[in-house]
Amino acid sequence: MKIYKIKVNGKSYKVEVESVEEVKSDSPATITETKKEEPKRVSSGNVNEVPSPIQGSVTDVKVKVGDVVKKGQTLLIIEAMKLENEVVSPFDGEVAEVLVSKGQNVTAKEVVITIK
């Protein structure tokens, strides 16, 4: 166990630090990359599912079945913690199903729209 003296906002603190595992910093095995996880798009045949990126309440649905959408077009708006979040189309296609309606609560990764 090592004892360090740390100064925070002009006040000194003594901190004891216990080494649990020793890691060599120049070993390539210890270097890890963190990738931002993209929403999963499940394809069954030629239909793609668009999941909700967050948990919240649907405040507006901007498309209906049969609408042709472009990649990046807003499909619906979900309110979470007083913030409105746009769910955009990850690809071009035609709306096959709208699985939510205004006022409905959704969970993260729940399929909200399918596009063919």
C-alpha cells in the first residue's frame, strides 16, 4: 500500500492506494479501444428494424406507413428527462410499420419503426 499526499483546492489530503494488479503500460495487450456502440439494426429479409436509442415518451411521430424516407430523416421524437431526442432513419427506404404512437412510453433498444 502506498500513501500519497494530494492537494485539492488548496487543502491537502493523505490518500492510501492499494495496488490490486500491476499492469505494464507498454504492453499492447493492456491497450483497449472503446467503440461507440451504434444502434443495432436487425434485418429479416428486406425489412430493417429501427430501435429507440433511449427510454422515454414518444411526443411526435413524423412518418406513417408507406412514407418514403431518406437516411438522416427524422422519424419520431422521444422525450427523456425534459429533452426531446430525434430518432432518425439509419437508411433509405419505405416505412413498413410504425410500432409506436404519440404518448406511448418506450424502452431503450425497443423496435419503434420498420423500414423496407
